[in-house]
Amino acid sequence: MRNKIKMLSALAFMFLTTLVIMPTAADASTAQGTVIQNRATVNYNDAGGTAQPAVTVSADVTVTLVQAAPNVAVSTVSSATINQGNTTTITYNVTATSNGPETYTFGSGTANVSNMNPAGTGGATTPLSFTLGATTLAANASIGATTIKVAYNPTDPGTSVNGITAGDVIVIGGNPYTVAVGGIDKTNATTWGNANYNLVTITLTSAIAGTAGTAGQVVGERTTFSVTYTSGTVDTGFTTGTFNANGTAKSPTGPTGTSANTLITVNKPSLTVSKTVSVDGGTSFAATGNAAPGTSLIYKITITNSGAGDATSVRITDTLPPYLTYVPTVSKYATSAATTYAAATGLTEGAGGFTFAANTVTYNPGSPGLGTVTPGNVLVLFYRCTIN
């Protein structure tokens, strides 16, 4: 029984010791550059009971920078779809998460996910370098308030606090706010015993909403980068490919950087072309036919986009053999394969991208929009010849 009691006592001691030495889940943070001044005052009287000047002593501790990888987030889209040959622009938000100003680099890149060679490209070839300010809340931030209290850094210029100045976007409780003009107030920040001692008041252009920040939380500056990515090339045999576009920010000497990825889908056109002929004035069309000299033939060229992306600048060129004579002013076009010759829209030589010269029919329909054949759609050209 005595041994059992000793064992229980030992277990209890270990449990209590664990409670004492384990760190808390989330320790509060103090801004870099903050001077923690711990003052002690001694008051005394002389032998006659007259109060003498108090003696005050202090020990100062200056808080150092703790580097932290910034947050990188896509502020526009988490995915995008573009046609091969086009571009898309992605906007990134980079927010400081350290307890003081820090210099970061931002770069962008791409990685093939499926059916892309090469994958798209985008961004500057050299990462951009920039500095973001950061401080910490010295008191809880209240929803509806337009001011916050942050730690004071005596080495800052008068119009900034830890690199944060008027007009900067700062993040409080996960939400962005803009520092008002003249919004950095250091009044009485150096006056011992004042309510604002060692504190800076930051005024915002809008009231705090959504989530309030708590004392010790980082108030980080946010900056924005926009990167334009090109489509890359979808592999042969595929009409769709995907690649990841990523923006990465990091401190050159600090922790590993953070990235935000956007999945970009690239659609490629795929055209099928057929050519048929009518020997009966446009009533019926076939790949072959029989006709006597002097017969009027109507040729039909049908372009179908069976791919996933737009086909642009579509151009038809057809050189007539020496046994045919072109018949002017009766050529037509349609945007449906089922449209008959009689119902098609007339074309005029020398207009709308349609010409006949040097025994060659050319249709380059740049207007009105016929030069682009979208997925699942068609472009049809009819023209008439006579057998010599």
C-alpha cells in the first residue's frame, strides 16, 4: 500500500511539472524595436519627515526582429481558363507576418500539370525586392473602432511606425484597412506615466469589421503584385492542357517562402475541313460527281472547330485548276453546316475579306468576327465555277 501511494505521488508530481514547463499554445508577440522599460521608484523622507526627490531607476530591453515568411494569397481567382495564345492576369496579395519591417523578394513561375509543352510563362525574370512594415497590437482592436494601439519604436521617423506610413494597407484580424492621412499619432508616446506611453495610435480610413484583433497580434503591411501569364502550348493530340501559375514571396535570409498557386486551363482549337461539290445547282453536295463541259459547279468548303479553344484569323485559299472558270458575284458564306446555298449570305469580291485573283479564291473574313471560329461552330464558303 505504501509503495502504491509513493507511485501515485510520483505521477502527480510529473503531471504538475508538465503543466508548469509546457509552453502556451500561442504566445503574444511584441513589435521589433519596442523598448521595454521597467522602472523602479524609491521614495523617502529626511529625518525631519520632509519628502525628498524620488529616485527612479530602469532596465531597458529592446525587442528584436523575429523573421517570418509572409503570407501570399491570390486576390482575384483560384483558377482560370484561357484559349491557347492568350494571356491571363493574376493578382497576388503579400502580407508581412513578422514583428517588424522586413525585406522580401517576389517571383513567379509555372509548372506543367497535364498536356503542356512548354507550360505557360509569366512574371519578371528577376524577383522583385520590397520592404513591408509590421508591428503588433498593444491592445485589443474593437469592431467598429477606427483606431488601434500599437507598440512604439523610438528609432522610427515621426511619420511612421515600424515601416508603416499613411496610405499603407495593413491587415488586422485577417482583414485589410488603409492608414489614414496623418494617421500615425505618437503624442505622449515618450512621456512616462502617460496613458499613451510607449504606444502609437493608428487611425484607419474605415471602421474595423468582421474579426477584431487581439493584443499581441501582428499588424502587417500588405502589398499587391499582378503577373500576366501566357498560355503555353497544348501537346499534340490534345485540345486541353493545364499548368500551375505560382507567386512566391520570401525573406532572403529568413524562413522558407510561401506560394499561392492558380490552376490555369488552356484550350486549343482543332479544325476539320471538308470540301464537297454540287453538280445540280446547290441542291445536293458530295465529295465526288460527274458532269459534262459547260456544267455549273458549286463548291462548298466547311470548316468545323472540334477543339476546346477559339481558332482565330481563319483564312481559306483555293486555287482553281485550268479546267474551271470562276463565276463572279455569286459566292456566299454561312455559319452553319446545314445552311443551304440558296439560304447563305452573299459575298462581294474585294469586300469582307473575299477576293478572286490569279485564278485563286481567298476568303480571309476579318469582319464581322467571322475570322474566329469558336468551339463547336463552323464557317462555310460557297463559290461557283463552270467546266470549260
